[in-house]
Amino acid sequence: MSLNLYDTATREVSEFKPLVAGQVSIYVCGATVQAAPHIGHVRSAVNFDILRRWLVKSGYDVTFIRNVTDIDDKILQKAMVEKMSWWALALKYERAFTDAYTALNVLPPTYEPRATGHITQMIELMDQLIENGAAYAPGNGDVYLEVRKLKRYLSLSRQNLDDLQPASDSDETYKKDVRDFALWKAAKPDEPSWPTPWGPGRPGWHLECSAMAHAYLGETFDIHGGGLDLVFPHHENEIAQSEAVGYRFAQRWLHNAWVTQSGEKMSKSLGNTLQVQEILKSVRGIELRWYLGSAHYRSMLEYSPEALQEAAVNFKRIENFLSRATELVGAKPTPRINTEFTKAMNEDLAVPAALATISENLRLGNQAITDNDIAGISKNADEIRGALEILGCDPLDPAFASSSGSDLTEALDGVIALALAERASARERKDFAASDTIRDGLSALGITIEDTAQGPRWSIN
């Protein structure tokens, strides 16, 4: 059963065939570390983590690169606002992103290169581009790529060059064409800079990723990923400078859609951001990941607190079943992948269809509990856990054991245990009115009490 993936460049879903049998190389544009991460940032991380997990489960050896942009106009501006060194601000928010990835069980990349650690590779790339006539240094310290010399420029976004607005990344005075973009920016007073043959300065945003992708994955690799907003200009310009120097670059392009709020893309500029650290005060990391990974990666995800809470409640039902199954079977479920889940994931990572298979397993598993069918309980629990493992939402994964949200779960378990103990005490003394009051109070909170031969059990409606 082959894996089919969408390609932004062709606008088609097609069979994925890696350059090297059994191996997959992936480059994903990571964070520009100028502020704390919001859920739009981590949705991308979750989407590509699911892709990575599925490729590994499918038998591939995956090299996964996710960069950190730690020098940028926005970083310099934010450092002035926060009255701290640019490098200190970048490190502060890089750690915030790492914390968010950890909370949501996003696997660490194979390598996580920083832009400032690859200036030498950027200079070498510019030198080659100038030598072959694709780029030019006008003498003011800038270096530009001459876009009209590129036959395939805008092949990813399918725009017309003459329709583009001038590139706004530098002064137009020294450009041959206002649409030429900066590979290197001349040093400005009080800004960080690095020496080059064309003068001191700092890298342009697009140059960084081409240099780092080449350093870790070579002249060509299997998949380049990122958010939909990066198609133009960032990914288009990566292709331009990489192909202009002679690299084949990425063979397939995957882009995840945005998290929206009131129909607008979630971004700091709109002021409608929802920081991960704040949302994790109301839900656990595993619940937030379940929510962010639930939509197809190419579909917009409209955020609302109500939708997030509904997703959290639905996930608790799955956890409750796994907990009950473990108790009845006498062992933790062994992760297994069923055929329907495999079909869904192999069709361009169709997570919504994959979730439908989990729902069916849950229905059958609960029926098996009612029927006291231990084999049926075990089978469905195994398949649910196998699916959750790929989605990065396995509640038995040690990665979630120390998450901040687990403290909330333990507290909830403790409070309900106390309520059940009070109810049991009331029943023993034949105070059935008090027993019913406790049961009804829990029910009003969405918690159902079931009296079984093994004692009372609770679940969330």
C-alpha cells in the first residue's frame, strides 16, 4: 500500500517515491524566534511530526531538519522593545518554542541548525551565485539575486513576475530590478554583522534556509515543508537561489494551512494570537495536540475555546476506555495499526478519516466491555493505541507523564475519588439521599458514575 502525498508545486496528490530507497530527507522551516509561540506555530510542528511518525512507521529511515532563524529584522526590532541583546532575545524565545514542542510531544529534529551558525555556508553560496551571474553585489554591501534571469522563478506560487510588488527587504536604489531580493544586507549602525568579501552585513531571510538545507541534506532532498504563508516569497526565493546555483533542491513541497480565528489567519500582527503557554493552563498538552492535529493538514482550522474544550472532552473518553481496557485485560494495550487507519494515512495523511477509525474502535471496544468480551476489548484497545501513537497522542507515552497538564488530571482523579469515597460511605450507612446527591452533582458536571462488580467507575460524558 503506497503513500500518496500532495505536492504544492504540481497541485496534485501523487505517489511518494524517495530519492533513496528506504530513506526520507525532510527540511521544514522552523521558527523565527522573536516572540513566544502561538498555536498557529505549533500546528505546523504537529502536522509535520505526524508525517514523520507515519514515515517511520512505514519503515523509512527519516532525517528531519527544522531550522531556527535567530537573526532577522523582527528579532532586532523586538530586542529594542524588550531592551535586551538580540542574541539573548533569540535564545529566550527559542527556549519557549522548545518548551512548546515538548509539551505537545513533537519529536526533536534530527538536527536543528541556527542561521547564525551557518554564515560560512551562506557566503559560499553567494560567491557561487555571483560567479555564475545569477546574483550581483552593487558595491554598497548588499547582494541581490537577479530574478529576471531565472526561467523557473515563481513556479511554486504560479504568479506573474510583472504583477509582483517590489521586494521590500532592502533599499531599491541599488537593484537592477525592484523585484530582485536581498541575499545579504549591508551592516547598519548598532546592528550585528559578519564580514564578507562584499562588506560586513547579515543574511537575508531566504538565503539562510537554502544554505542550511544544503549543509544537512545535500543538493537535493525529498520533502520541503512549512506553513502556507511561506509559499511566497520565502519558499519561492529558496527555490530561485538554490536552482540558480545548480541544486535540484526539494523534490516535493508540503504546506500546512493556518489556524484561523474569526476567519482571519492567526498572527501577531493581527493581535489575535493565542500563546501555547496560556492555552496549556486550561487543557493538557495531549489535548491541545489532539485538537491541532484533528483537521487535515491542508485544511484551515478555525479556533474557538468551545471547539478546543469539546476536543478535550472527546479525548478523555478515549483515555477512559484505554484505562478500563487495561484494567479488564490485565495489561497495557499493544499498539497495532489496522487496515482502515493505514488507508487513511496513506492518502495524503487523511487524519479526519483516520479519526473515524478510532471512533469505530471506541464504539466496538465499549460494546465489548458491555459484553465482557476480553478479546474484543484487547483488539480495539490495541488498535486505538496504535493510531494514537502515530498521532502523537498516546496517553501511555512517557512524554506526557511529566507534562503540566498531567498534574490537572491527577488532581481531577483525586477530587472524583474523594467524591466516590463519600458516596460509598453514604451508601454503607444507607443514606441514599446523600449518595444520590453526590451522583447527581457529578452528573451535572458531565461525569457519569457506573457501579460495577469491581466497584464504581467514572467517565466524562
